[in-house]
Amino acid sequence: MDVGMMMIFAAYGWEDIGDDQVWDEELRLARQAADLGFDALWSAEHHFFDYSFCPDNLQLMTYLAGVCPNIDLGTAAVILPWHDPLRVAEQAAVLDHLCKGRLRLGLGRGLARREFAAFRGTMDESRERFDEAAPMIVNALRTGVMEGNGKHYRQPRIEIRPRPKYSFDNRIYAVASSEDSVEAAARLGAHMVMFSDRPWPMRLPAIQRNRDLHRKFHGCEAPTMLIADFCVCWPKQDEAEELARKHMGSFVHSNFEHYELLGDHFNTVKGYDAYAQKAAIAKAAGMDGAIAGFMKAAVWGTPDRILRELEARRAVIGEFELDTAFRFGGIPYDTAETSLRLFAREVLPVLQSWKADAPAQAAE
């Protein structure tokens, strides 16, 4: 199994923490993950708020390309409606030259209304903008030429310089939390990215649909999906559960606040019908129900329990890549570091030894 570490850059849940400390701590964990044998470093793109603030993950990964020369670098994801596609293609081409083909380019369309508002954009256009921009970027990185004649991006044909040198085959990822994003990821031929926020049997129909659509569109099997996970790895199970309940609970609170999940705006925003349904479920379940569901989906506990949980997940959905966050929801830095290092010592080698053909693809 391919295993990465996720950087969130959050201040929610910490008291009296400066933005500089948030960034310093995440980067310290990233350097350790690189030294401890993880396969990739990943980061989301978010702006302005305590929930998460890495406004330019391509810039971040350009820095890490020099600091961590022996690990892949991933964006989960670049939010395309907030960027010009030509600039994304150029930035990705530069970064991929600097890291010599180690970039895993993840793309997404965004969800937080208040982030869209700050960029003077509208969520109603996000689906159309993603569906136009993503193929333009992927094609430019494959051919070296960017062009487009869609509703939102009328891009004259132009050559990307520096020219892309390394093939981006199998290095494109797309976040898919809604039905139309599941289809978009399949059309793009990308690794589908899902966040670990609901029990995995609930996600299986969407995962199967992505695989079916990928076969339909491309005539071959879909690449392995990537799961962005949240982990507390601890020597004692009772202490692990206490830590997980506290900090995963805090993260769920921040998620509800940032995305306004208890609001009604998803009912009126074009292309976000699936989130209107999720908001209704969240209201019915309440915060306690949401936290319980999150804890069933994420991995936490002793190393043995984590391995059992991941093996059980694998039996349900088949093979996947893992992208794990250790610092979230107010977890103190020392606790996050201890969790990361224990995971690296006792869980990571086992996961990386798992062969892709065993167990059988239970979800097919």
C-alpha cells in the first residue's frame, strides 16, 4: 500500500496559537514523515480561517521539493474555480521539474461558501469551471500545449514553458465527495480522492460507480483511490480512544462550522444537491451522531487495532492509497509527533508490505 501524510495547517481547537507556529509544526511533522519512510506528503488548499489555511499548496510543495528530496509531493487538492488553469499548469510544470517527476497533482472544485465569497466567485459555477479547467490542465501537462474554448476559459493555444518533461500518467487525482464529482474523476482518468468522514460501507456504491465509469470512459481499470484519513496511533487503546474522541470531535465541529453544514444554502446552490442531502442527514444525526460516524470511518487506536481496521476497510472497498493526518482538532504537537512515529514504526512497514492482489477486490 502507498501511504502518505496529510498536512492540514489548522488552528481550530488550539488556544493561543499563532499562524507561524501552525506552519512550523506541520513542516516539522512533514520532514519527519519523509525521513520515516512515508511515500508522499499531501496538503489541502484552504484560505482565511482557522479550519485550515494553506492558500497555495503548489507553492508549499515547491519548498518541500528541496527540503525533502526523496518523497512524492501531492496536492489534495488545488481548487480550480479559484485559479486560472493556465497558471495552474505552469506552476505544476515548474514544480514537477524541480522535484524531478515526484508531483501528484490533485484537483478539486471547492465547497466552503465563505471561501468562494472572498474570491468574488459563485459556487453555482464551480462544477462547470472544474469540468472545463481540469481537462485543459491535464492535457497541457501531457502535451505541453494549453488551449480551451469553453464558456469560462477561452484560452488561445500556447506552449507551456518549461515544457513538461515527465509523464503525468497515473499522477492525476480528483476529489470526489458528490455523485457528479465521482463521474468527473472517472472522465478525467484520475485517482478518486475521498475523505474519511463516513463509514465505508456507505461509500461503496459511489466507489463502484467510479470504477464502472472509468472502465466505460477509458476501457481499463480505474487507478487506486486515495483516502484522506485521520489517525491517532497510541500504545494504549483506552488512551487512544480518549484522544480520538476529543480531537476528532473538535475536527468535526470545525468541519460543520467551516462548511456551514447545518445551513440551508446547499438547497439553492447549483451543483451541490448531494451536499443538501448530507446537510439534512447531519441535522437529523446531530453533532454526537456525526462524531460517532466520523470515528467509525477514521483509524485510531493501538497499532494492531489500526491494522485490523484498515484490513477490514480493504476487504469492503478493495485496494486504496492512504493519506493520513496526525495533527488536527487541537492535538498538541508532542502528541501528534508521538502518534506519527509509532505509526511509522509499527503500522507503516506492514501497510507497505501489502500486495495489491491480496485480498481480492471485494468491491468488484
